[in-house]
Amino acid sequence: EVQLVESGGGLVQPGGSLRLSCAASGFAVIGSTITWNRQAPGTGLEWVSTIYSNGVTVYADSIKGRFTVSRDNAKNTAYLQMSALKPEDTAVYYCTSRGRRGQGTQVTVSS
């Protein structure tokens, strides 16, 4: 069964950093396309970043230069390293792959 479990969210001050994890089971992250989305309160789902099966990475303009997506094949986990966080980055962050989405992890950027 394909499962994705996000973790690593929390409360951070503006300018701070967090690393989100997306632990996969039931399939291998190597060779898989994994997408990160986020949803802020009262808004729709916003695409953040994708790492394609061939390793190519793409980012939304709103986070380009601040976030980095990667994957660790040995741990079968994808990551979203977030730096220079802003209050507008506050949202629930989800990873998706193989038609499944995790439960999300809350990121709150506030002083």
C-alpha cells in the first residue's frame, strides 16, 4: 500500500528554517515524481515544488531561491528544506506521489 507521512513542521520565527520530511512506503522514491503543495487557512491548495523521477526539480516563484527539494533513496524519504521563511509561508504542507497524499504537516511562521 502506498503511504506518505509528512513531518518536521512547527513554529518558526520569520527568517528561520525548517526541513520537512516525506517518508514513503509501498513504493521507492527513487524514480518517482514527488510534489509538495501547501494550503494556507482559507485558501486553496498551492503547488510549491516537484522533484521528477529523473531528478529534475522545479519551484514556484513564491519560494524559488528559499526552498530546496531533495530525496534520500536509502531512507526512502523526500525532503523540503525551507529557509528565509516568511509569515506568508504559513500553511499545511503536503507531499504527493503515485496518486496519494500524506496527512500534512503544519508550518507556522510568526514572531
